[in-house]
Amino acid sequence: MWISVKEHIVDEEVFELKTNNCKSGKVILQLIRRDVRVSFFLFPKKVTQVICHDTGKKIKKAFWNTTIETTAEEMRKKLKVPMWGYWSLGTIALALLLAVSIGFYSEINSNADYQKSFMAQNNKQKELILQKLAIGDLVSTMNKVYKIQSIDDENLVLIESKNPVNEGNFSNGLTNEAYPESSFTGSKLKISRSKFITGIISNTDMILNVLDN
């Protein structure tokens, strides 16, 4: 990051000021523009100071009289400096704050959604959820989405959707829009109910999410 500071005297006025710091009593009120540039951003500042005419040393503001203070204030008001650097930095800071806030809010929502998902439940809760599923409900594994086509006392028949598995299935949930009735034209799979409620479809596939219609 490149930083530079430049300053120059814009205006001066001479005053009489009785102080031990300047024996002649002749002082100079100076209006200075100080430009601080940080990379492409310019931050100008209006500065007033009083120096002794004899020594050039600064006179502390505590020793200024009312006339000098009033004149200094008027000088600063009259001097116009560009403010785009401050506005630009403020806009960037606001945008960053907004981005962080949105990201934080999204993370909270994402965590909340995950806590409600099938994957976040313990084994007992998963078993209870699977026991309640009926004909027309959906289940998803890592590679396939199935619909329960039929159920009897011993077995279930699942039919595969031709639509591919979406990674969002595991965090955002399954939807009927993504897997409409017309998509279930794939192969059928018969599985025992006792095996199904443990979340196992086959030796290589486990149920990762469900949609109870």
C-alpha cells in the first residue's frame, strides 16, 4: 500500500499576541492543507496553526486569543477540499460490512437448515422418520433419488428418478419441483422394511435425505 503526505500553506494572517513563547508578540496564523494519499484515495485535511514570527515555533492553541480562534475557524470554512476519498472509503467500508453481515446471516441460516435436515438427526430419530414414510414420499442416496411406489407388511418398492442428484439435496432438502412425478421412470428396487428403516438401500447406498409428502 502506497502512502504519501503533502502539505502547503494556503493563507496567512499576522496578529499581535502577548505570550512568553514569542517575545515580540508578532505571530502568524497559517491555514494549511494537508493531503494524505493512500493508494488511489485522497484524504485532504484543513489545519490551522499559529507560529512566532521571530522563531517559527508553534504557539499552543491554549494561548490563542478569541480573534485568532475566530479567524482560524473562518479560514477553515472558506477552504474547499475534495471529499471523494472519504466518500469512496465509506462506500467500500459499508459494502464490506454488508457483505460480512450477509455472509454471517447466510451461515446462521445454513447451520439452522442443516440442524433440521435428515443427516443431522441421530440414528433413533432417523429410524422414526423412515418408519413414517408412505407411498409417494422421496428418499435420496448419494447417487440416486427414489420414490416409494408401494408398501406392504414386509417390503417396499422404490422407483428411481431419471433426474440427477443435486448436492443441495443434503442441506436444502428434496423438492417435488426438482423431482416431479414424471421423472420417476427408472429401475425399481425392492427392499425389506426392516432394512429400509435402518437407512440402508443396498450394500453401498445409504439414505441421506427424505421428503415426507
